Amino acid sequence: MEQVGLAAAATDVSLWSLFMQAGLVVKVVMIGLLCASVWTWAIVIDKYVSYGKARRQFDAFEQTFWSGQSLEELYRTLADRQNTGMAAMFVAAMREWKKSFERGARTPMGLQMRIDRAMDVTMARESETLESRLGSLATIGSASPFIGLFGTVIGIMTSFQAIAGSKATNLAVVAPGIAEALLATAIGLVAAIPAVIAYNKFSADSGKLSARMEGFADEFSAILSRQIDEKLQPRQAAQ
């Protein structure tokens, strides 16, 4: 009975046992991949929440913007807030509009270019915020399988060295070492698959939100262009 118990202990292939029996390099690889997996899910949760919040803010702003409220009144409401997305673009454009007229803007083209530039800069900053940490998902998704494979190769080399040293080739001796080595690849895939799926999803979501901001920028630019013509043409005619 004692010999049977020792044999069962020697061939224990539970995940924890495989981890504890692994060499130092393989353990480091496994721990690193587990940390990468935790970081992936932290990013996934953060992006899911932040993108949902951004969509709600976009919807609320568009509803207010197209409700018929005057631009000046909407600007006064938003000017002192910490705005993001479309609201930030609107405030940047209106601020440039007001500064230009306070300083005596004369040419419609110059004013229009400055307003468009202000919105472009704000939109680039907001798009960068939306896409932040997506690069981490891409890196984890592409590198994790190879890191896991590196751990597997090291583990198999160590197992073969142990087999050669013990001069035993029966399955009970070989299987734990091979399973231990393959565990690194499995953990690499566990880290990589969610990262790739999340990266593709959030990249698409980010593109849709950026497209909404671009559409708003074009529409708002057209509105301001008409108002610029209404304000500057009488002034130019009088001169």
C-alpha cells in the first residue's frame, strides 16, 4: 500500500502539482502569463465601462445639441465643466469662435480654419484616450503564445534531461514532465485568446466612437460656417 501511495504521489498531474514541480524558468513564465491575463481582464472591464459611459455621453450631448437650444446657452452650460468627447469638441470650437470675434476676425476662411483645427486637436486627444491601453491587449494577444511556447520548450528540455539522468522511459516518469511543460503553453493561450478578442471588439468600438465625433465635427463646422458668413459679410460690405 505504501508503494502504491508513493507511485500515486510521483505521478500527481494536478495543475498545482505541475506548477510546483516546474523549473524556475517555467515558473517565471507561468507567473508572468497569469499576471498578463489579470491585466487583460482589468483592461477589458475598464474599457467596457468607459466605452459604455462614452456612448451615453454622446447620446445625451447630441440630444441636447439638436434640441434647438442656442449655441451660446449650451456653451455657457458646458464651458466650466470637465468635458469629454463631442462636448469637449463643441467647447473648443466655441471658445475659438468667441476669441476670434473678440479680437476682430476679418476673414471667414481664416476663422473657419482655426475652428476646424481646434476641433481636430480635441478629437485627436479624445481618440487617443479611447484607444489607450488597446496596445497592451494587442501585445498580450500576440506575444503570450510565444512566451508560453518558450516555457514549454524549456520544460521539455528539462524533462528530457531528467529522463536521461534517471534512465527510465516508462509513461509514468515521462508524462508529468511533459504535462508540466505543456501547461505553460496552455496558460499562454488562456492569456492570449481573451486579449485578441477584446482588442478586436474595442478597436471596432473605438472606431465607431471616433466616427461619431468626426461626423459631429463636420456638421458643427457647417453650422458655424453659415454663422460666420452671416456675421462677417455685412461687416465686409460696410467696409
